[in-house]
Amino acid sequence: MNLIIHGHHLEVTPALRSYVLDKLARIRRHFDSVIDVDVVLSVDKLQQKAEITLRVRGSALHAESVEPDLYASIDVMMDKLDRQVLRHKDRVKNHAHTALKHQSASGPQ
């Protein structure tokens, strides 16, 4: 898994990097075939923005959040991404199961 953490108008401190890595551990627990992760943390006046793009085989998942506190923004962003990952995992699992069901139903008897 490639992990890139950028800061836009912000220096990414070791504490921020560690916090993002801890939150990503929850995502990796649900879905282990992550190819690439790109995190952008930015500050615009009083708004703290966190964006993440997670590339998995076949698609890319994107989430972002704007909050007054950067840590809160990271938390909300990871919650959104977690829901997307679970939904994606369920779709992939159901699609494969449905394909197997159709394949066995249309096979020779």
C-alpha cells in the first residue's frame, strides 16, 4: 500500500501523520486489498479540510470533510470513507456471489 500525505498551506507534523495512520488502520481492517492512499490536509482561513482518495482494484473511493478543527475533520472523513469501504466490499462480495449463482444455474445438466 502506497501512502501519501500532503499538506496544503499546512505542515504535516508527525502527530498528524500518526493520527491519520491510526485512523487508516480501521479501514485496512475492513478491506485489505488497498493499492494506494492519497491524503490531503489543508487550511483555508478558519476551515480545516481533509480529503482522502483510496484506490482499490477496480475503483477509487473519495471522501472529504470540512470542520473548524483538523482532527475532527479527519475523524468525519474517515467515518465517511469507512461507510464507503463497507458498501464497496458488500457490492463486490454480492456481485461475485450473484455471478457464481448465475453461472451454476446456466450450466449443463
